[in-house]
Amino acid sequence: MIIFGPLLVIVGIGFFCWLLFTLAVFALPFFVGLTIGIWAFHTGAGVLGGIAVGLVAGGVTFGVGQLALAFVPWAWLRLLIILLYVAPATVAGYSATHGIAQMAMPSPTWQAIFAVIGAIAVSVTAFVRFTGMAAPGPAGQSLARG
């Protein structure tokens, strides 16, 4: 039994890290959908109405980002759009890594160091995934070529 406890903790942390890296791209659409869904619920739409409005708002937010990346011809504006979507992923990565570090180590200094490293890792992952999902710009122009 003593072997299974630490093993399950490592598997659990690994699962949540994988989930964080996989879903980091959707941090901004999730936040927008959640905020608008809660607003709709509080204005009288009910539970199902709030969920429906939130799902539509999150989907529209993600779709608008993809369309903007597909049709904006300037590399600097495409980079700005990507950074707008990556910034909430950075905050989510910092918060998640800080929470895991608080369970693993007592030193606040090391907690902050690991949280910053986690935020950087999640940011880079979200940046790479979001640029990978974006279609090449007009006339085959990619983000790297400008």
C-alpha cells in the first residue's frame, strides 16, 4: 500500500499537467464563456440558458480568434492576437503550478520559482499550439515570415 500512494500522486500530477498543457489554448474562450454564462444566469436565463449562452460565447471567441488569424495580413497584428489568447494561459499556468508547488514544498521562494517556470512552459506550449492551429495568412504568408 505504501508504494501505491506516491505512485498515484505522481500519476495525478502528471494527468493534471497534461490536461493543463492540452487545454491552455482554450483559456480565453473558457473565461469569456464562463463570464457570459454566469451573466446570463444572473439575468434570468436559467441554468440551461446560461450554459447554452456560455458555450456559444466561448465558441464564438475561439472562432473569432481563428478567423482573425486567417485574414489579418500583418505579422505584428497576428502576433498581438496570439498574445491576447496566450496571456490567460500564462495566468492559468502560474496558478496551477503554484498550487501544485504549495502541496510539494514549504518554501514560498521555491514555490514562486516553480510557478514562474510552469507559467513560462504553459505560455510557450499555448503559443506553439495556437500558432499551429492558425491557418497561414493571406497569400501563404506565415507568422514567422511576416
